[in-house]
Amino acid sequence: MSEPIGESIPEPRAEQYPAPTLRQAMPTDAAAIHALMRPFVAQRLLLDRTEAEIIELTRHGFVAITNNDGRPQRCVGFSAVEIYSPKLAELQCLAVHPDYQRAGVGGKLVQMCVDRARGLGVMEIMAISSSGHFLENCGFGYSLPDQKRALFLQLRPRHIK
């Protein structure tokens, strides 16, 4: 079993380092995943999640961690797929540290989620994101091309800081 990863710490751009290792997320990764997500939540690019919610997402979630090379490991990417039924799953919480964006990490995390859902026999994965072009490059498309909006009815307040 892999060691849990530490808190996110500043590090130079990804091209200066070996590619991170991608693996199944573990509940012990929740604090590091939460730290990775915080800046995206602050920018309102991701919904805020409690560590308990993140722990639940690790069941079908994947992390990208830096290779040790004498430095503390850190979480530089996370994504999860929530399985709703045999017909539908949702890609959630896709986050890649800015230093590792445009290096293939996000695409690999998405593919791992797609592979998990496919392996469980899910028919379709939806993604609600501000990164539409990225997801289209990963093979996602609009179910109804003329209707590109999702509507929501909020039944309880989301945890927002």
C-alpha cells in the first residue's frame, strides 16, 4: 500500500521534474487532496468539499503524486468518478496543480476515471465543468448539442468558505 501524501508545497514547473505517479486515491490522501483543491475552490472553479466528502470520493478517485527524489511527496492532481447507476456516472473534482497543467496529468486522471466507470459497466459519464474544451479533447461531448446548459435546484446550502 502506498504512503499517504503530504500537504501541497510550492515547487517549480513540472517540466523540470519527472512525471508524477498516478494511482488509486486512499482515504489517507484526503488532507492533501483538500489542500490541492483549496485554490480552485477560492477561485470558484470547484465546489468546496469537506474532508469526509473527499474520503468518500477516494473510493473511485485517483491522485497524481510527485516522485520523491529526496523531497516530500505532494498531491499535484486529483479526479474522481461518482457512480450513480449502471446508466450514469459523474466525473468530479478534477484538479491539477498549475505547475503540472498542460503536462498530460489531467487527461490521464480523466482516463483513469473513464476506465473505472467502463470496468463497472457504466453506460455514460457526465461532467459539469468550466473546462469544456479540455473535456471535449478527452472525448466528452454534449448529449444534446443544441442544449449546452445544465439546470440545478439547490435543496440545501453548499459548504462555502
